[in-house]
Amino acid sequence: MPVFTSLVAKGRSEDLLAMFRSLLNYEPTNPELLHNFYYFALIHGFLPPHQVAVGLAKLIRQADQPTYHSSLMLAEMLDARPADA
């Protein structure tokens, strides 16, 4: 958490993406980690919006959290599907 907090405070979101991507090697089913990875992968263009939307929809079926829905809505909007959002 201290590393996460420090990177957020400094606006180093690309480093956060790299950190989440690395941590997924150790905890590939951690819902919060998956959500954070998908979100940062979306905003940095690491993954296309459609792929993020598919991953987030699957995540929501496993662990339904309000923040996951807002990230899914963003992915759908960036995927030119505002009606789905």
C-alpha cells in the first residue's frame, strides 16, 4: 500500500500499470488487482477498450463492485458503445 499511495500521489500511473501487471503473475485471480490492471491498461492504451470491457464484465460476474461498473462503462464508451454503458 505505501508504494501504491506514493505512486498515486506523484501521478505515476504508468508505473502503477507496470506494478499491477507484474503482481498479476503472483495473484492472477485477485479481483481488485484485476480491476486496477484493466483500468490502467484502458487509460494508457495498453489494451483495447473491447478487451477491457470483456475482462471487466467477467470480473463483475465474479465480484460485483460499484467501481468495476464505472470502469466497464468507461471501456464501453471508449469502444464507441455508449448505449451499452
